[in-house]
Amino acid sequence: MKITRNIKIVALKGLLIISCLFGTTTLSAQTVWLDELDLSTATQGYGIPMKNKSIDGKTLTIAGKTFERGFGSHSESSLTIELNGKATEFIAQVGIDDEVAGQKPAAEFVVYGDGEKLWSSGVMRLGDAARPCNVKLGGLRKLELVVTDGGNGNYYDHVDWVDARFTTIGVTTFKTFNPVASVSYILTPKPSAEPRITGAKVFGVRPGSPFQYLVTATGDRPMTFYALGLPKGLNINAKTGIITGQLSKVRTYIVTLKAKNAKGTAERKFRIECGDRIALTPPMGWNSWNCFANEVSADKVKRAVNAMVKSGLINHGWTYINIDDFWENHRDSKDQTLRGKLRDEVGNIIPNSRFSDMKALADYVHGQGLKIGLYSSPGPWTCGGSAGSYGYEKKDAESYAKWGFDYLKYDWCSYGNVIDSLPDNDPYKVSSLSYNGGNELNTAMKPFKVMGKFLRQQPRDIVFSVCQYGMSDVWKWGDSVNGNCWRTTNDITDTWTSVKNIILDQDKSAPYAKPGNWNDPDMLVIGTVGWGNPHPSKLKPDEQYLHVSLWSLFSAPLLIGCDMEKLDDFTLNLLTNDEVIEINQDPLGKQATCVHTIGDLRIYVKELEDGSRAIGFCNFGLETVDLAYKDFDKLGLKGQFVVRDLWRQKDISNVNTQTGQLALKVPVHGVLLYKFSSKK
Ligand code: GLA
């Protein structure tokens, strides 16, 4: 029975009195303000939840009107409140805070009660007068205050719930809570003492290029490495496992890799494809940006290399050490270590004083069996204002090769200004910066075509990572400009909003992923991240499992973005699960897509080379998913299957898809990552 039916409201001098008749008991009504509750449990797209202030810490202001009380947040935002039937109504006003003047935010405020949508503001924009929200709560147990991004991304969505309060029955406060669990738990089993060969099963190299591949394995050290059937021109160092040399013929070679220690021997087939294509599995490694941003230095890079080795990550196939922005000199930084001549007399780029010897740094990285990458922009300046490659593309490609680099991330940044400055009749001139077709396509492709060509002319293989945030459907033409991977999204941040929205946007580019071409949903935001302001990732443990699982299912480049010297056990558990990594590195190179949804449960399927399927049951909702799954035909499964839990590395069930069912219990914002293999 709903409590409201028994309520009579009487207003008395600002205090609400409700006479509630429960048999003979009379309870008085009270006002509980939203800002009196613990707002810290809210999740939001940026910043921290604010009490009686906007997200920037200013007076709450909507369309010129100020408010003393309220909750300042940022979309996408969600606050859950336990009412337990003790509130009769929620009253508030909502709107976008004036502090983002000049921007184009949009957001929608929504109130859910026990999972049902009770009220919505409609999409609101900057300057809209505060909209009143008045919701009858009846006997509701749980209320959720949500703000969506209004359909245009969450940039500058500074959102305010003002004068927000509850009318309550017999209580003076409510508990807020976050339905996403905070306690971390480790699923990846420790590797055994016996050798187990890890890493990619296929490797591409161009004829004539220097060959370097590290055979990786877990297990006790010392370990001896062998590569049986290695073609002429290649040698393996038995102690380190590094294969080096050069191949001249376009051909496929099948080699048997062996790793031996006191406990036993492991063996695995390895395919070397000498030909045109490289990066036959998604690049795996580390990038400096998400952790050091403009504070990167050769010293920090070396320390990341050492940590990669010491932590044992190197034994799981992690390979690239990529320097992002800020190795070049800067146009106007106050930091003197970034200032100096941008180029020498003949136009060669001069690294800044933090990178005194690029060749020595590359040699150091190669000496460990790892590979090294760097970053530039086709515009005159990088996104951070360092020297870009515009007009010097050939020279730069030559420098990278001379220093011994293996990877280039090439970031659009100021190239937009180059286009703007072209004369109106220039064929590459476009009227907007959206680059979504027609002549705009030439414009979008041009700078990458130029650099792609020069990289190909170098006497070493350099993985080409195109970074332009997915403009002009880059996945359709990235291969034609010699791109090996391309960003499909704007920059990731360590919030659920960011990660979730990136995930929901990936299916359209999936058909274009293949060996040598990877869609890049940006780097991993786990561990200690912070773009120069280090903090533990704000993603909850289950969200991190989901993030790593989906990046594996997506065949995405796996680039660790955290401080490698601060790797905790939980983060290491996410990065050292060889069965999960194997899904990412599967030689077939297919990208998972979402093939079935049940409410907030999204099921992603990735076909694997051996005929099995990796399947991620992903819960995007705020309730645990608990169901018996039967729709195997929707997942392309027919017959008898062994189901293996990849995080736990354990077979969990046998399923007959005609008659059987699979019990699924998926935590809020969590995942079950299973492999379905045909039963022999
Ligand atoms: C852009 C890119 C980031 C990073 C920075 C460097 O924002 O998307 O990944 O490279 O530039 O300035």
C-alpha cells in the first residue's frame, strides 16, 4: 500500500507537518535538504560532487539567478539515495550553471524511483531558466538522481540541482550509496613455476627491416629460450629470448619456440610473416601521456622500462615504451627544460633538454627486448604546443628511423589551423572542422598520407598510429594511408562516463579491424593515472575489469597509461592475465561487437582463430544482473561447449545450446569474460 494515500499535508509557518495515519500513530513531516546528505557517493563525469557550490566551487547560478543551496555536479552524474519508503516528495530546480558561459553544454536531469523513470527535465541548455522538479515519492525505497550528457557529449556540462529537498516521514536524514562496489578483488591466478610461452602467435616484418622479437614466457628463472626452424638471417639469444637479424624474402615461416627451466619445457608454434604488413596483432605497451603529460623525461621513460622488466609485465608480451607529447621543444613554455631551438639549420628536429640522446635511449630500450615509440603532429604544433612536423615530415621520419624508433603516434592537433589558413580555392580547404565526407575526406587524409609515405620509405618498420579522434570515419581509410591503428574517440579519462561512452561508440568501426589495422579507443585508465596530477584511477574495480575485458575483446591497442613504478597488485592482476591478453592478441584479428542486449546487459562476441568465441557479458546498469541465459543462437553458438572463465582461468560449465542454460551473475558495471570452445 502506498503511504501517500494516508497522508494529509498541513503547512505551518514554513514547517511541513504531515499527519500520517498508520493505525493510531501520527508522524510529523520534515524537510531534509539534499545538500545535507553525503554527496560524495555520487559518480560524475568530472571533478568531485559539490555541496552548495557549482562544480568549479562558485555560487550556484542558473540563468542569472543565484541559489544558496544545492548539489553542483557534472554530467554524466548519478546519485542514489535510500528512502526506504520514508519520503513523500522531492522538490528541486535544475539547470546548467552560468559559469560555463561561451560553451555549448546540454544535459538532461532525470529522476528514477525503484528503477522507474519518474520525471525528466528534457534537454536543457546554457541560459535556460531553472526548471522545477516536483516528484511524488509514495513508498519508494530507492531514488536515483541522474544527469545525462544531453546527447552531445559531456563537455562543460556543469549541472546544478538547487533548492533540492525531500519531505519526509519521521526521519531527518537519508543514506546515499553507490551501487558500484568499491572493494577490489584479484581474479588472475599467479603464473606457475613451469614455463608457459606468452605473447603474440604471429609477427609481421618487412623484408630488409631490422628484426627484433622477444620470446616471452612466465615461469621460474633462469630460463633458456630456443627457436627451432628459425630462417636464415635470424638468431635467438638463448639467455634473453631476443630474436634479431633480418629477412630478405617475402614468405611465411613457421617456427617452434621453446622455453626451458628447472621445472620443465614449454613449446609453441610461432608464425613469422615477412611481407608488407606489420602490427599483425594489436600493439601492447606503455605511453607516457595519461600519467606524466608535460612532465615526461628520458629519465622517467627509462624508469618505466625498468619497471616493465622488474614487475614481470615484460613476460606477458608488453612491448612498446611510447613517449607522448613534450619530448620536443616548446613554443612558449615557462619551463626552461622545454625551451630551445626547434630545429637545426637543415631542419632536423632537436629534442628538448630532457631528451639529450634519443639514439642512446632507443638502444637502452632495445637492449631490454622492448621497443620504443614517440609522438608528433602534422600541424606546426602538437596539442601541447611543442614543435610539430608540418613542412618537415620527411626530415622527421628520417630522424625517427636514425634514432631507432619503432612507433609513431601522429596527432592532428594544430593541423586544423593549417587548413583554415589555406586560400579559399585550395582543394583541401574545408568550411568546417568536422571533416565528415566529400572534399573534407581528402583534407582529413592528406597529412596522414604524407607521413605514412615517409615512414614506409625508412629502412626500419615503424608502426603508424593515426590520432585524429575518429574524424571522417578514419577506420574506412586508415589502412590506405599506411596507418596501423587509429583513434576512434576523443581523449579517454578515468571516469565511468568516459569509458562507457567510448565503449558504446565502438561497434561501427568494428568491421574494419584486421591484422595490421586496429581501432584504438585510447589508452587504459587503470593504476595511478592523472596527466601530471597522479591519483588512483577513479574507475571502480568492476569497471576496470570491464574496461580491460572490452579492450581485449575489441582487439584494441593495449597501452598502459599509468605510473609504472606505482603498480599495485590489483592493477598487475589486470595486466598479467595471459588468457585475457590472448583474446586481444588473437591472430584472426576480429573485433567483438555487441550482438545481444537484455536491459542493461550487453553481450559482446569475438570470433577467435581456433573457432572458439570470447564472450563478454557486460553489465552497464545499476543492479546486479542475475539470470539463466539461454539465447545461445544469438551469440552464434550451436552444439556442445566448454565454458571457460578467462579471468579465473577455469572451466566453469558445459553447455548444450539446444537444451542448456548458463547461470549469469554480473556485478554492477562488471563483466563475465568467458570463452566458449566446442566440446570434442
Ligand atoms: C591529444 C591526444 C592525447 C595526447 C595529447 C598530447 O589530446 O589525444 O592522447 O597525445 O594530445 O598533447
